Amino acid sequence: MTVSPDLNLRSLRGVLFDMDGVIYIGSRLLPGVQQMFDYLESTGRKWLCVTNNASRTPAQFVEKLKEMGVRATPEHILGSAEATIGWLAEQIRDHGWPRGKVILVGQDGLKAALKQHGFETTQEPNEATYAVAGINFEVTYEELARCTLAIRNGARFLGTNSDPSYPSERGMLPGAGSILALLATATGVNPIVIGKPNPGMYDQAIRRMGLLPEAAMMVGDRYDTDIAGALAMGLATTGVLTGVCSRADFESAPTPPHLIVNDLVELRRAFEQADA
């Protein structure tokens, strides 16, 4: 375990967890998850899973965790689909963006978030005010073509997250960032991205927990998304070695995480020691 002298675990009142590579890989639960959540709750701390995966709804994530033996509610889940559409709704409500139809490349997570916020979707490129893209494990060329045409027709281009890869039991697969890169190449337009490491998602996560940034920690397996974004927002950070980045990756970063642990078992023990 590598610990920064600036870290005060005892003062933290909430913890954000990435999911893929931190909680599970594919359908395989990683060590110490339920015990970590139980310890946080027993000490009066809040926790929230903050994932760039936009494929599922919060309820679907809860069901996946339940199948692995982990207890959670939809209020414990903030996906980049929900964060992106919530952010878009804020721009329309508070900053004068026009209300309009949305064309999308995405799955249940984006569809449910759009419905929740009252957006109308379209498959006609010339009707779209916004083009929103995220991960779609069954994406077709036609979906990509329609989204490309909408962006070229002037639809504002939003992306859920820019992760280039997606960890699975088969290995690293193309992520949402790969889909965004294809659309950006086809249109010459770069998307506005809401998910980690961008502040839009962290703002919503911190507000949901009712905390100031300095009272929260982000736990993640990717430096360039989980850790870099949280550091920029003033959160404490923990890098775990169960996903993408190695210890050497974390330690060689310009600003390393405050804490580097093998897994959530080791993180819980660090909290226990700090609280003793």
C-alpha cells in the first residue's frame, strides 16, 4: 500500500467508486466489495458508484450487483448516461439551450435517462437538435450513419464518456471513446463529454451525496479518468490495481493518487486503521 502524507482517511465522509475494474470485471465480482460498503455505512459515511458505463440503467446495475451478492439501491448508482442527460437538461433549464429532439447511439441507460427527463428521440438526422453517443455493444453502421448526418446537419454533439476501452472477461474491448472517435472523424466535430474525467459528472456525484469535494474520495482503476478528474476537483483519490493501471502507472503519473491499494480489501483495512 502506498499512502500520501496529505491523506486523512478519518476525515472523509463519502466515497465514490468506479465500477468496471473496481467493483467487478465483466460478471466477476472483485474482492472485498460488500465488506467495503458495509464498513462505510457502519461509520456513517456515504458511498456512490460512479461509472462511465452508459449501457445500463441504475436499476439494471443494481440487479447486476444483486446477482453477485452485493446490496445496493438505484440511488447508489450514477452512470454517465444519467449524468449526461441530467447535464443537458440543466443547460436547457438554466443556460438557454433550445429544447429539441435527440438522436442517439446508445443502449438502455441513455434511453431511460432521456425518457426520465422528458426528451423526445428521433431517427431522422434532419430533426435532431442534439446527437448523444455512448457505449452500444450492438451498434450498427446505420446508427452511426444517422448520428453522423445529424451532427453534420448542426446537431450539438454530446458524448457520455471518452474511455477508449472497456474491461471485460475477454480482455479490453472498444469503449465509448472509440465510438466518439469514429463519429468525430466522420464529422470533423469533437463532442462535449460529460463523464469522467470531466467535471460535469463529479459535480452531480458530489451534489447527490451532499458533500464538499474535500470530504470525498474517488476510487478508480484508471488514472486518466477516475484519478485525474477527481484530483482536478479537489477530491482525495485511491488507485486500485484490479483493473487497467498498474502500480507503476499510478506512481509515475504527474500527480499520483493519494493512496494505491491492491483491492478494496486493502482499502477497507486502511480506513479501519485510520479510524482506530
